[in-house]
Amino acid sequence: MPPSLHVFSGKFGSQEEARRYTEAQWQDGSEEPTWRIRQDLPVTYLSPDFIETIFGDEKTDYLESQLAKDSDKGSLRADISDDADTLVLIMSPAFDGKKVRLSSTPRLRYHGEYTWKL
């Protein structure tokens, strides 16, 4: 099975706010981190090593550099809302080799799974 890339978009207002959602956050005195995206995705395993949070004007160009098929580039460019300031890319190795069925979360719109250009 070729490596794939799950693509999400959202509006957070800042890179820091986006990362508070996509990265584990340790609270003072807490033994377990809070990890909002992990709580919102229907998966049993998720490695933070294979999640990228892309914020800003160059996000779509970066996404296109990661896609293996030119046809996916155009369809995603058309599908991602102009007001989305953040892309979240989750690479298939994040799921420890397991096939997953993802969907939108309260903060992110899911655009699908695409062949990843390594």
C-alpha cells in the first residue's frame, strides 16, 4: 500500500492556536497531555511524528509539493476554502500501518486521503 496523506483545513487565526489543537499540550501538574485533534479523530493510535500543521500564505504550495498526482493538486486547491488559514497533513505512518476512515472534526474540514509523494 503506497504511503498516503490525509488533508484537513481550518481557520484558527494564528499558528499558535492551530498548534494548540494539533499538538499535545502538557498542563502544569498533569501526567497526561491534552491533545484535541487526537480526541476528535476516531482512531486508536496516532503518532504526532507524522502530523504537520501548515499556517499562512504558502500552505497550498507546500501541500502541492507533497502530493504525488497532479490531478489531486487542482481538485484540492478548488476544494479548500479561501478563508482557511491552516492545513493539517497527517501521513499514513501516523496510524501504525492500520487503515483508517477519517472525517471532519469540530475544528477541521476533512478533504480526503491522497497519494503522498515521498
